[in-house]
Amino acid sequence: MKFDAPMGDTPIDTGRVVGRPHARVDGPLKTTGRATYAAEWHDGLPGLLHGFIIPATIAKGTVTAIDTADAKGAAGVVDVLTFEDFDINGTANGKTVKLVGGPQVQHYHQALGLVIAETFEAARAAADLVNVDYEAEAGAFSLDGVRADAKVCGAFGGPGETRLGDFEAAFEAAEVQFDEEYRTAAHSPAMIEPFASIAQWEGDGLTLWTANQMIATTVGSMASMLQIDESRVHVLSPYIGGGFGAKLWAHADAILAALAARKTGHPVKVVMPRGLIFNNTINRPETIQRLRIGTRADGTIEAFGHEGWSGNVEGGNPESTVLSSRSVYAGPNRLMADHMGHLDLPEGNAMRAPGDAVGSIAVEIAMDELAEKLGLDPIDFRVMNDSQVDPSQPKKTFSNRHLVRCLQDGAERFGWSERQAPGTRREGKWLVGMGVATAYRAALRSTSGAAVRLETNGRVTVETDMTDIGTGSYTILAQTAGEMLGVPVDRVDVRLGDSAFPKSSGSGGQWGASSSTSGLYVACVNLRREIAQRLSLDAERAEFDDGEVRSGNRVCSLLDAVAEGPLSAEGSIDFGQSDTHAFGTFGAHFVEVGVDSYTGEVRVRRMLAVCSAGRILNPVSARSQVIGAMTMGVGAALSEKLVVDERYGCFINHDLALYEVPVHADIPHQDVVFLDDVDPYGNPMKAHGVGELGLCGVGGAIANAVYNATGHRLRKVPMVVEDIIAGLPDPV
Amino acid sequence: MKAFTYDRVTSAEEALAAGAGASFVAGGTNLLDHMKLQIVTPDRLVDLNRAGMDAIEPTAEGGLRIGALVRNSDLAADSRIIADYAVLARAILAGASGQIRNRATTAGNLMQRTRCPYFYDTALACNKREPGSGCSAQDGHSRTLAVIGTSELCLCQNPGDMAVALRVLDAVVEVASPAGATRTIPIAEFHQLPGDSLPVREFALEKGELITAVVLPPPAGGTHYYRKVRDRSSYAFALVSVAAVIQPDGIGRIALGGVAPRPWASDDADAAIPQGAKAVAAALFEGARPQEDNAFKIDLATRTIAAVLAEAKEARA
């Protein structure tokens, strides 16, 4: 189905199943340890060997010698393979650096080879016996150092610089001018489940159990790197312990497991140790951002300029900091540009809400600062600069934009009117403040297919290569099929993450929920037709409910349709480009913080997100997405920072003790409110995802709350105690 | 993790007889991590978990003798500790996580090693890990490291909480040697400063010696405080921590964690308590040699001492 016109009424609108707060259908499997993750497919794999990655310990240079003799002689070791043993064609789709380096080293901890042993422990111990000699070269590791040479550059095929009107002239002429710079630190996805793969060959066919968000992409990557036909690659990734973008691509574990399995004739498992994740895989790069905003005296934005600088490997993408600035606030004169400098650090790539997660921090602090300069309430300032058309493409109207309602509804719920002047609210030793920020993330849509089958026992089976990275895909797909076919969720079996199933959108960019359910919707429409035909009913008028199919005065059981065997159908959705509409998800974040007036510790006290994203398919799993994202935003605002040691060209805090993500004690009461709306222009489900929306703006709201508490403005995140106490009065 | 031999022992005597060259393991919450990362590669482990030494007993002097194998959770929950040595209970509960405290032992806690990132990355120079290789932390990422008591050889911080409380309580570490002798080491001297010559010693233990107990003197009275400052609310090492016992007349004891290779305290600093936080900090940080990344710790420690003294003053009012 090509989706190119607004959706009329569908069975989904009845809302018997979709839109209800169903608990995760895969929950019991996960809480009882029966969901099999990538590293856990031991059963049925006799002779399984274990691989341990040999990492480069320089950032840039050449391997001059690699001595594996000691490792090969170590107890339990089967083989040691290095780059010299491999012939890998290119790299994984979507990645820039090679998954296996050598002799050229492209970044610290780049894989150079694999020790293969009978046990994980033996492989790990032997990896330490591999001696690598290098000829190191000087590299570029400082964003400040390469900023002057950075070039305008677009991310992921998008434009580098966009303009509308005459930004410079309008800014120059503006009655009120605002011009500040902001910095955000580099982030690691730091998901719970490490990258892990098990590979097994049968003849020339590869089976790869892995942890991956995009099954079809990974089939393509493996086939291309191994120079075999895609039909020979079977990828399975039914359960994934978090991805945050880092699992959009195949990594070193996947290719090394495949190569080692081919070489040894055994299945081989490779789990990436925690310490390699930070430097071996991908990160969200550090950014510098400049905001120039010119307004009239009344606060109307006349000129909006947002420029970003980040560094990446040659050929990589910049962090697309200005992406959402193109679409959020009004202003007839606009300049948005991303710049990229060449750095020899590990590759930066798409981590959850790429660009927007950190771009929104800078923009939302700037909006707070400017509101104060204008003497306006920050909410009023945002409301007066709302735009129902896409400000950068004024011919396009947003299909579903309720930012103003999110801000105003949130203000009411949060008690925004209690907010006091900066640095004036005190509770004992605590300085207390409130902050607000807009949340915006594009509502991307992607081709997605599914198969659905009505079994002879009346159960429904859904199959698609869609993935569930902890988001709730299993559940919303079960709900979609349940609604369309008139069966409860517990009679739907959803099978995901298998390349043998129809290609889906995969998970990423918060497009998965809407795209994959829309593809399944089409498959269900087709199956309803099959069922109706079998029952000699009019498919267009038939109502599927409670295990029955009703049309006119006829009532049939679903079982009647499958008396002679199961019925199945496939379907897929495609989305054209719209000339008339822009698609986005919107929200408002509210945060109250306490700042310890002695120590500068910031502790979040309350958080509220009000979101508008079309139909919410499942309010429980959607809420989980948003509160998880809000938590990630707390990390970005207050603690998460990959620290570059420029002497060694690496992120030196490469463990979870020194790269601090929030813990439970950091996360207080979180409220999430979804506006009751639908977006018929978006897709057949009239729904959008929220997994990235929940992150955008959070850091800005926290920074604004910290300012409101202390009266001291910080323009870089994370805001750590030394930054905070620098602006606090002496308590002694 | 390199292959190693593993022996279980059922008494301190057996453990000592197992001889020098073996590494003792109890909770394993630090050592096993280091073995997995190949930071240490012992040939031989002697498991103390069945060796007794797990009681908290009153001493003739009116104090408490805490067996080396008493788990951190049990120690923090002991009613005598809570009543008379509250700073110790609070310090323990400010550290690690519930699961780790359930495993970690009193002696093991004292023996925990630095959290310096250069100690943890085996590809980089570290005099602690590899004597003579150098100290990558100098001019490196030193935000969490020590500002005083360091040398050109090492910037490590002692990451513990429990030992900081033991410092203000004047605890004594009881040690047995393979020869059958026992001796005591004041907590103030247990953790070593790196000094100017290799190797960088961390503990005042001789080869083969075994910690058998930690002895607390009779209760000091006063009001007890443990204030730990960190980037997140839990499960993080101290940027700075302050242990304090303040008496009704305003005098007392203070020790700092997170700023030095050992819990950091001095008589001069204690004597300055009535003059306030700045005077205390001035005494504590005399001769400090902070790095660019961690110079803030001196200001942060001063402010945290001020917070504790303000709370103590309020409690006395």
C-alpha cells in the first residue's frame, strides 16, 4: 500500500485493543529469563567456540608487527586470527570506519583480530598475550583544535546549510539580539546488553544470532563484507537489551564471529567486553553550537540562526545539531548549518535522537535566556513563536502540531505559576528552580512489511523482521493484529527479528512503532479479505470482533474460515514525500531541581512531559519510552561525558564507573501525559513514535531549572559540581 | 583472566600457612574485576570465605573488634555500630550498592584499590600496575584523583568510604603474619602514600600478612556525620567525602575521602574545627598539589566541611 492520502475510518479507530494499556506480551519471558538474547543461543550449538577481540591500543598509525605465537600456544586456544587472515570487503552499511582495522589503525580499540578458544576465559587470557607493534602517527583529537578548519557538512544525506530570507541582515537589524555559544559532551549509548553475536555456517550459508536493530540492513552488510549472496545470510535478533542507535549496524562482534566460524568450522560466539564499547563502536560526538536569535522588542523572532560544530572520522557524518531548529520556532529569516572537522577519535554516529538530543539543549537554553532578556515568561515566548507551518518550508503545514497545548497544559499541571525569580527560592540548604523546554522530533516513516496468518486453532501469528529493542514492538504489533482480526492480544503470537520474515522498518529514529504497525495493518486488511472471501462475506463491511466475523445479519466464527487450513496474507506500506504536510512529534518538558547550596550537587525533584504524537498505540509502553528517554536526558544534563585524553586519542573513561549514567536514586517522580489526538495524515495507524521525543529538550529544561535555582547560567553540559559551585556564593 | 589455583581455607591459621605469593579473596568485589581485566594476574587464590573471622565482639577496653570477614551490610546494620559509631554505618551505606555490600568484607573494603582510569586501562602506563612504567594520570584525566599526598609517581585516590569513617574513629587494623605474630596498624598509617621511589606501595602490609580484624576504641560520643559528594545520588565514588564526629562543645574530628591516597586528616585540622571550615581546609590541604582537572576538589571539600559544620551547629542549637 502506498500511503499518500489522509486515512479515513479504519477498524483501528474502534480502539478495543489498540490504544489500551496492555502489559508487554514478552514481559513474562524477560522477567523469567526465558527470552533468548544474542549471547545465549548455546543450546543446539555443540562445539561452540568463544572469540575475544584483540583491540588496537593506539588511535592512529600502522601495525608493523603482530605476534600471535604466545597466544596460539596458550591453553584452550584454537586459533588466533588477525586482519592479515581476513578479506573483508568494505565495512557495515551505515558505518564509516572498518569493523576490523589493520595494518592502518583508524581509532583506539579498533578490532585487529580475534582469539578463538574453547572457553571465554581462555580466549580473554590469550588476547593479552598478543603483541602488537605500531608505528603511531599524530592524530587530531580536539574539537576546538579542528573547529577553524571544519567544513559545512550535512548529516545522513541531509543539507549542511539551509537559509531562508536574509539572516544576517535581519539579525543585524533586530531590536533585540542574542548571540551565545553552547557545548555538549560526547555520549556513549551504554546500553545494558553488550554487542554480541554467534555465527554458524552450514555449507556456504551463514546463520548469525546477533543484537541488532535493523535486520535487513545487517543481512546486506554481512553479505557485502563477506562477499556472498544475501540469500545465504540468515540473521536473527528476536530480543535486544537496548540499542539507542548503536545497534543500527553490524559491529566487530558480528563480522569476527562470522569469519572465525568460517575458518574453524565451529559456531563462534563473540561478546564485546564493556570496556571496548566506548571506543570500539560509536558515540554521539561532542558539539559546539552557536545560537543567534534576533527579535522585535515584543519577542517576535525575526532571525533565527543555529550553527553547530562537531568532529568525526573522514567520511563520517557531523552531529546534526541544527536539524530540529529548521522546524521548531517561527522566524522569516533563517540560517542553519552544521560543520564537521576531521578527528581521529572513534566514529560518531546516530545515537538516540541524533542531532536533536543535543541540538535541543542549546536551543532551549537560548530560548530561556532570550525570554529573560525580553522580560517574557519562557512559555509565553515559545507560544508566541509557534508555527503551524514548517518555518523552513512554509508551504508545508504540520499535520499534527499541538506544541502550544503541550506547553500550556504542562504549565497548569506542573504548577509553573509557582516559579520564582532566579536564585530566590530556598528550602533549607537547597536552592530550588523550575525549567521548561520544547520537545520536537520529526515523525519519520519508513517502508515496512509483515505477514499475518490465522491458524486453524483461531490463533493469529504475526511475522516481520521488525525488532523490539525494549520498546514494546511485540505488544503493539499484537494489539494491531488483535484489533484488526477481532481477537484478544493473548491469542496473537508475534515473531520478530528474523530475516526470513518480511522486511520491516526496523527500529530507529522513532519510526518503528508507526511504520511497523502500519505494515502489519496492510497485511491484516489483506487477511481480512481472505477470511471474508472464505466465509462469503463482504470484506469491506465485515466487522471482526470477539473471534467472530459479522456482516449484515450473518455471524461467523473465525474458526469457520480456517476449517480447511490456515489463511495467511502479507502486506507492506510505503510512504511518498508529502508536498503539503510536515510530520513531527511535539511535547513540553518541565523539571524541578534542587541544587545543594554547599556542594553544588544537582538533584532532580520532579519531571513532567506532555507529549503529542498522534494516536498512542499503547500508553504503558509509550510511557516507558518517554520516562526512559527523560532519564537519558538527566544523564546528558548532569553526568554523562566521554572524556577525551588527547595524548592517547581515546575516550579514557571507558567503563560504567567513570562514565556515569543516572541510577534509580537520581530519578524522582516522572509524569507523562499524552494529548488525546490522532494524525490521519501520518500513516494508517494515525500514530507516531515517542522514543526520541521524550529525550529532546530534557537537558535544556534541566539546565533552565538549574539557572532558575541558582541564578547562574551554565552553557555547557553536563553541568557537574565544579561548574555549579563556581557560580554559587561562598557558604563559609 | 589467567588460570590460577584456588584453595579454600577454614581458618586464619590455614590461610597464613598457604604462604606468601597467594592472593587472599573474600567478597571478590574488587579483585575479581581486576583479574577479569588482567590488571592483576595472581597465580594462586586463597578463599577466606569459610575462615571464620566474621564476628563483632566487645573488647576489654570497651570498644568493638570487627572480624575481617564481617560483611559490609552486616556491619552497617549492627545495633552497636549504629548506636555508638554511626559515622561508620553511614559511610558504609554511602558506598557501592546493596548487592556489593552484601558480599564485600571489612578487610576487603580496606584493601580496595584506586579507581584511576589509567590503572584500569592496561595499555597505558601506571606505576601501580607496572612499577616503573610511569604515571599516565599526570596531566591526564585526573578529575576523580587525589589532590594531596600524591607524587610524580602516582596520583591515585583511595576510593573508599568505610576507611574515612574508621579514620575519625581512630580504628586499628589487626594483622597476623605467616610466622604467627600479630601486630596492629593504626588506620592513619594503613594506606601508604606513593612517595618518590618505586614500587608504589599501597598498604602497610608485609608479604603474606593477613588482616584478621579492625578494632574500634571505646565510643567517642558526639554527633556523627558522613557527607559524600558525587555526580549522581548513588553508586558512585566520592569526589569528596567528609566524615566527622562533633562533640557538644564544638570540638571534634574530621577526615576527608576522595582527595588523597588515604583518608585525609590531621590534628591541626581537628584543632581548627572551632574556627570553621576554611581553617580546617587550610590545615588539611597545606602542601596540596592539585592537577588542572581536580583543583576544584579543594573548594568542594571546603564547602562540604562547611555543610557538615553548619549541620552540627544547628544540631547543637
